[in-house]
Amino acid sequence: MLKFKSLKKTTRTAVTSYGIILVAFAIMFPLQQFGLLSNAMAGQLVPICTYIVMAISLNLTVGVLGELSLGHAGFMSVGAFCGAITSSALQEVIPAAPLRLLVAIIIGGIFAGIAGLLVGIPVLRLRGDYLAIVTLAFGEIIRNIINCLYVGVDKRGLHISMKDIASLGMENGRVIINGPQGAVGITRISTFASGIVLILFTLFIVLNLMNSRTGRAITAIRDNRIAAESVGISITKYKLTAFITSSVLAGMAGALYAMNFSTVAAKKFDFNTSILILVFVVLGGMGNITGSIIATTILYMVPEILREFSDYRMLIYAIVLILVMLFTNSAKAKLFRERVFDFVLRRKKNEEEEGVKND
């Protein structure tokens, strides 16, 4: 533990983040394979992985860049429906489920990145509350567009309409997106292993970006925009870099999420989902990637654990949120955690010294 503490902060963060994910996989994957998990718990594994990726990616915008975005679920929905269309259209061309899932995730990320670019160019000129309102509006616009979207596929390819199914003009084809019903007839190909791989990929991208020259420039913009601009840092360039990277990762998470269900409606990606992800980021700590992983896992599972309490579970959940917020932001709580950590370190050091003397 002493050696771990002597490592650089960036190295400690990377080791801790990767370690938590790998340990969780080493524990949960065998339990899932041998059927030792309940159906409810097994069904939550992929969504938990999805929301961890969403929290990490949003932390890049909110925590590292310092801009408040309330439309992150919009990028998730772009990735989800583009991924669903890709997977359904390539079902006969690419019969191998893992390869088709990979292609769907990549396509979902690309289209979400394009959406991030189109939104980011005008929006990132704004700051604070104005940026939050515009990103919120973007999320709602995307959701309403998808509610009016009809997509089908037949031997001639994809058919798209904003009117109804009949106007698709298909010949013995099948519907992929059916307006307000969302994506229907999806083949469920997402797995817990693929979710873990996506989390590791997200950690690799975000941690390396944060520790790079680009990441330091982004942090400088967050800390003091005027000072950063005065030394030649391009504000627009680096803000777009963070925003688009965050959008791509959110789109990839959305594709993974969509492939875990047979039907996905646009109403799932509303304002409440964006707020939920923001809660994970805030409670995990702004710019704290490890905290985002832990907070997302715990807070996502709490409502499921409390499901037996029926009507009172959301009340208990709200109380838990308040207590966690107080504990993580209270000066006395931080001092208590530091004292506990120092006590453990001293005890470990004493045990090692006694071991050396005995030898």
C-alpha cells in the first residue's frame, strides 16, 4: 500500500480504475456463467456497464472540460438507434453476433460523434446555464425526431420515412424503427464481456486524453479560460475535442444498451436519463474517473435492491443520494476518511517493520 501511494496520481487513478473493472469481471463473469446470479441481477450487468461508460464520458465534459451538458442522453439515443439499424440491416451479411455487435457499436459511435460536432460548433460558444439549456433542447429534439422516424429493410436496402410504415414502400421487408414504439425486433447480442471491453476502451481513451498535452490544455481552459487563450491555446479546438470524444463514447454505450433489449423506445433517452447520468458524475466527483465507476455501480443497483420496498424504494433512494452527497462534500467527512486512511497506512507500516525485525 505504501508503494502504491508513492506512485504518481495519474498512475494510481489508472491502476485503481482498471483494477476495479477487472476484479468485478473476475467475480461476476463466473457467477453468471454458472447460473449463480438471479435473473434480475444478470439482466442488470449490461445496463450497469452502459451507464459506467456514460458517466465516464460525461465526466470528460462536465468534470474535465468544466461545461454543464444536459443532453448526454441525446448522444446515447443516436448511438442506440444507429446501432440497432446497423445490426438489423447486417444480420444476414454478418451472422457472427460478436462481429456484428462491434460494427454496430462503431457505427453508433461515429454517428453520435457527427451529432456532437454539429451541436458542438454553435453550442460551445456558450457557457454556463446557456450551454445547459441548449444541450437539453438538443436531447429533446433528437427524441422527438426518433418518435417520428420509420425505418425498414428489405432486399433493396434501407427505407426511411417520417410519415408511417406504409410510406416505406418495402417488398417483404421488416420494420426496424416503428415511430413512437422505437426500435423493434432487435436481436439481443450484447453481453457482459462486451460491456467490460467497452468500459476498458473508454478508460483507455479518457485517461490517456486527460494525461496528454490535449488534456492539460482542456484542464487549463476549465481553470482559467482567459489565461489559456492568452498563451495560444485554441479554445474552440480543445472544447470540441473533449465534446466530440464524449459524444462518441456515449453513442457507443447507446449501441451496447440497445443490443441488450428486443425493443427500445425513444422515451427511454429523455431529460431524466441525462439528469441521472449527471447525478452519477456529481456524486462520484467532478473529474474523478474512479469515483464515477463506483458511484454509478452503487446508485444504479440501489433501486433494484430496494425493489421489495415497493412504493418507498424511491424515497429511500433519494435519502441515500442526500447522505452520499453530504458525506462526499463535508469537510469533516473528508477529514475522517483521511484519518482512517492514515491509520491503515501506519498499521501496515508497523506490521512490515515488525516482520523485518522478526526475520
